Amino acid sequence: MNITTIIELENQEVENITGAKLVFTQEQIDENIVETCVECLQLENSDDKISTEEAMQKVFEQLQQNGVIPANVEDFSYEMPSCERLKRKTDNETDLPQKVILSFMS
């Protein structure tokens, strides 16, 4: 039997572990729908960027060190925040998706 564990992380938790900020990009789907998703992460106090793959590997390893993920787990998957949303006249950047999902089987 395989057991799947899902860990839901706030954006700030991922940013704290990686030492980088999520960089969001927006794509206009049609006149009233905008898709917002994570493009990469930008290292704090730097212009350097890391890929979402690198960042989530770092999160995975840190969670293993903290004992949240068992040491014998080698593979994991993740979903970065993204959403399709209706565009409003007062559209602002604070309406960003806030959850990162990391899952693994044991």
C-alpha cells in the first residue's frame, strides 16, 4: 500500500526556507480573465534568480532535516501557486495565490 502525504505551505514559509521571494507573472487569458503563476524565485538582496525546481528541492531537503518528511523518501512532487481569476476594475497585486503544495509517497 502506498500512502500519499500532502504538505501545504504558505508562500512566506517557502520564501523563508529558500531565502528567496516568489516572482509572479500574469498572462491575459481573455478580456476578463488573468492567470497568475510563479515564474521563479529571486534571491533576497540580489538580482539572482533560482528555478522553482531548485527552490522546491531546497524546501524538500529542509523539511527532511526537520523530520517533517521521512529520511527514506527520495521523490516528491509540487504545485506552485497559480490561479485563473476574473479581472476587476480595481485589480491589484495583493490578490496573489498563497499556497504551495508538496506531496510524496511512502
